[in-house]
Amino acid sequence: MPRKPARHHRLLPVRPLTFSPFARSVARVATAYLVKHYMHNAVQQSAGDEFKEKLKIIGRHSESSEDEEFDGVVQADFAFFDPKPDDFHGVKTLLQSYLDNKQWDLSGFVDLILGQTTVGTVVKLEDDEDNGVFSIITALNLGRYKDHKCITELKEFLLNICHEKDKIGNLRSLLGDEAQKVGLLVSQCVVNLPPELLPPLYDALFDEISWATEDEPTEELRNSFRFKFYLVVSKFYKLNLQQKNANQKRSSSTDKDEAFLYIKPEDEILHKLSMWSFLFPLQTQQVATHELKNYQLTGIVMAVKAEDISSFRQQLHALINGS
Amino acid sequence: MATRLQFENSCDVGVFSKLTNAYCLAAIGGSENFYSTFESELADVIPVVKTSIAGTRIIGRLCAGNKNGLLVPHNTTDQELQHLRNSLPDQVVVRRIEEKLSALGNCIACNDHVALTHTDLDKETEEIIADVLGVEVFRQTIAGNILVGSYCAFSNRGGLVHPHTSIEDLDELSTLLQVPLVAGTINRGSEVIAAGMTVNDWTAFCGSDTTATELSVIESVFKLREAQPSAIVDEMRKSLIDTCV
């Protein structure tokens, strides 16, 4: 199954990418700070099927020399790959604090993610010997994997940390009766990953999900990707008013502090679109920087309806490419 | 007997602990599971001491020791030093050394007779190692890596080294150390052996990601199976005659 994207030459425009028999797109986004970029629209006809897929590779034009002066800037060519068993250590490192500091079957969870090759993407460097993983995104059907130890531990964790009475009923139904229709959206990336990668990454995931509903070999598997809801577990910074008042002296604060500071830009959009969400306190210690001294790192669990995903994708494009 | 365990979701147990034939050091962690696993295996035989070094939890990588002594880096606080001196047996000499390479656990690998050290270690430090730990010191590299303390783990009965060590290097090291060596991995393919495990003459502790194959290699090279009393009977059972017709 061809997975690797086409070779990228600096002088030629990025060539159209190949599709796997499952008609999955492997979006190749070349992101480099000093390399010339290309605006490119590729229209693809996949080998066996008869639908057209539009692939947009977005980049910035920049006038710069070819000299690689190392002044703190690194050139990197990122590529999207299917999850492979080799990626175990990289993905495990990224998901180390997924459930706060709870000791759970993280290795089993990572194995589940890597076992699902049809839906899920790993972002790595092109031709990297170290095989470093920069980002992982996937959606796991909670009903399909309900017998795995890691999923039962995850469900138990979420039910225990939910202290909002009105939300716990919703959570219980999503984790219990409705689990077959719920996809756990797992997305984690290194802190300094260029945000331009996020829209193609999410597009790739949701496209893979819709293709899986048609291309998976068995009826059961096809149904397992017909998600009605997505569950997201994430972290962000919440303004701690008591701390802020304590830190403030007589001098008036000129800046109006935002109530929430999102680490991942997509979390802001998901939070707005979510059906419901609840916050939970984190036990891991945080490093208090000067800018964030009034903020507290808080966990959040959100449930998003699958119908709202197209709106999410549009808003994500607008947010990243508009700003 | 080799045991699998985790330190707060991390499989790098060799980073947060130090095991020798005379004592065991464990880092202060969030949950008590880590410490109690060591306790349940070792409590009757050797003391298990909870400590920090230089205020950090990465004690396995900062200190180096064997049954004769323990060497700690210059940034160890006075309270930590005193705590170690009080908790360890009297015959174990605890010494704080002034060495610019302060991650002693990464620079020194030793058992009760031989030590391998980083090539750039001070001459003075080498003498202290020989004196306090009672070992013969050799400056070596392992598979081209100078951090010998990270890429190998050995006891008085066997040793495990970086997977890319060549056969010639393996033979040379084996002759120096006078123990059988094997090149292998820990924690599902990790090359940093000493970070993933800690071992002494009768037991080993490995990260929970260690596969069954890796574990069996460890048990065989460190001769941990024979350390069990029941193993003797099992071996003999094949030759014992139950009934004679």
C-alpha cells in the first residue's frame, strides 16, 4: 500500500499525491521557514473509485535565499503517515499526560491507536532516521474497543473526575449505551508544531473516517466509523480569579485577561461547538511562568456532535489561515 | 527473578532507582506502588531507601555504587547526604565527589569488582572510584557511546549492553568484566539499557513495556532463574525417579 508521499523538489511544484486503495489521502505538507512555498490545487482521481478529491496544499511564498543560516531557524519537511507499530515510543511520549497523572494502561492504549491503520495519522519528518513523532491524531470507537483494559480505565477515570451533576448523566450515556456511536478524538502534538499543519491533519482524519464507512471489509467495521458524537479530552489554561486578585496590587490592570487560554487552537472551536463540556482539576504540577501566573491548567472533556464537524473544519481553516 | 514495574506511567525504572547487592535506592514518587514493589521483593534482604539527589527524582542516573560504596554528585545537598549515610549499612561508604560530569549514573557502570567509566572523567575521580567502590576502573565506550553508564547494565553474574555493540567489542568487554555479556534491548526496543532496568545478583527490575522475549534474555544472561530455590528442584525433577518398576 503506497503510503509515502511523492518526492519534493524545490524547483518543481509539489506533485499530486497518490492514493491508497482505500482512497485515503496522505496529505503532504511541506512546512519550512525559509524554503519557497507553493500554492497548489490538486485534483485527484483515485485508481479504482470514481470520485474526485480535491487536495489543497497551502503554503506561503517567501523571498529568501537558499542559504541555510542557522540562526535559530530549522527547516523541516513534515509528512503524514499511517500509524505503524514502530511509532510506539514516540506516540507514547506524546500521550504521557493524556489522563493527567493516573497510572493506567497507556501502552495498551497506544497499541490500539497504532493497530488502527485505516483511521489515524502520525506526523513525522520526511526521511528521519530517528523516527521522531511530532503529532498523532486518531478517532477510536468506544464501543468497538470497550473490552480493552485501557478503555475501561479511561471510562472509569472520566466518570470519577466529573463532578458536575448535570453532565454526568450525559457522560454516562455516551460511555455506556451510546458507546457504539462515540468516537474518542485523540489529538496531541509537540508544542512548537506549525499551526498550518492542523487543518490538513484534521481534514485527513475526518476524510479517513468517511472513507472507512465505505471501504472497511466488514459491515460491523463500517458501522463502527459512523460516529454520531466525538469525545475530546484536553487541557487548557483557565483564568483563576482569586489568584489574579491576589497578584494584583493597587495598580489597575490594563489588559483584559481572557477567561480561557487554549493551548491547541482547535480546542477553542470545539469548545464553542460542543454539546456539553465539563472541567476537571489536574493534579500534575505546572510550571508557573510570568505571563501565565494568573492562569491554572485545567482539564476539559467535551462532547461534539458529528454534524457539527464540517462547521469545525471550516472554522479551523479560517482561524489558522486567516490569522 | 525479574519483575516488571512502572514509575508513575514511565517505564524508565533505572532512572528512578539504584539497585546493588547491599542496598536499594528509590525515588520519592506520587504513588507508593513503586517503592512497595521494591520493598516486597527486597525488604528481608537489603534496605530500601527513599531519597532524592540534588532535589531531583532521577537518582539512578546521578549516582553510582556497589556493595562497597555509593558515589553522589557535588550538587547533592547536605541533608540528602546525611540521610543516605544514616539509612545505608555501615560498610557502605557514601562519598560526594567534585566532578564536572555530575550524572555519575550515566558515566559509570560498575559491579562489585569492575567499573567502566566515561572517557573524559577526571583522573582524581577515577582514583576515588577505585578506592571507595573497591573496583578496577576501565575507560571504555559502548557501541561508540561514551555514556557507558546508560548503555549497559551489569552485575557480578552477567551483563546486557547496547544492541548495536559489535561482536569484537562484546568479546573485549566480556574479557574486561569477566562476565558473560549479551547485546539486547529493554522496554520494547529501547537502546538505553540502564534507564529501563536495574539489576543485582539475584533480582532485576524492568520497565513494564519490556517484552517477554527481552525479559527471558535478561533472566538468562543475569542468571536470575537459578537464584530461586525452587529452580533447583525443577532441574533435578527430570532426573528424579518416582517409581521403579
